[in-house]
Amino acid sequence: MESIFYNNWQSLVRILIIGVLAYASLVILLRVSGKRTLTKMNAFDFVVTVALGSTLASVLLSKDVTLSDGILAFSVLIFLQYIVTWLSVRSKSFSNFIKSEPRLLFFQGQFLQKAMRSERITENELIAVARKNGISSLEEVDAMILETNGKVNVIEKLKPSTPSLLSNVNSDGKL
């Protein structure tokens, strides 16, 4: 039976050395690439973050993955993320292809069932989000929006003189 607690010192030393070097390399690449690399503004950003973590784990634990393989994988992921975000800022059609748009799920006292079904969200989940935001009654809520990053934001009653932040939200014609 294979040892489950200890193989040998070489394995532990390799993990220690590769861990420090891979971590330092990843930190340097992230600093060079900018703050946007690790944001979770949309699904693509989230995938890159998870892929970077998975790559780091593979470099650390797999003897088949060398440090240079890992650094190249980090670099490719960060470069692709940079290209995608660069293109989405400069091209509306590319941005629409990559990112979803915010979706209105609750508006002025009514749950928007069609939108909720489409996004696979229940009334109870929206009520839980409202409670988490310190809302004691849905009468205090003007809108609930599913953002492009998957988070539900709660907009309390709007003041009539305040410009609306709902202008870019897919409302299925409800606004």
C-alpha cells in the first residue's frame, strides 16, 4: 500500500521550492497585468481566476508539470484575459458576445416570473437576498437585478428626482 502521509523528503522539498517560485511568478504576472485580471466582473473573469488557481495547484502537486510549464500557462491565461477585456472595452459587439447583460428580476412590488424562470432564480432566493441587504419588507425595494457577475443587487425605493441606474438593465419591457 502506498504511503498516504509521507513519500519522501525530495517530494516535500520540490513542493516547497516550486511553491515559492510559482507563487512569486504568479504575483509578478498579476502585478504586471493590472488589477482587472482578478476581478470577477463577469463569468469569463471568474473562469480565468479559477484556471489560475487550478494551474498553480497542478504546478505544485504534479511532478509532470514543470515550473516553466506553469509560468507559461499563467502567462497564456493572463494574456488571453487581457486580450478579451481589451477587445470588450473597444468593441460593443464583442462585449455583448462575451458578457451577459444585467437582468431585472423584481420591479416595483412584482416578481418578474418570466425573467426569474429564465435565470433559474426563485422568489425565496430573492427574498433571502433582500434580507441579507437589511430589507425588512419588499415594499422598501424598487428593483432587484441579477448582475453580469451573478450577484443580485437590491435597489431601494428610487427618488423621483434621482437619475435611474436601471437604464442598461434587460427589463423585458417592464420599465
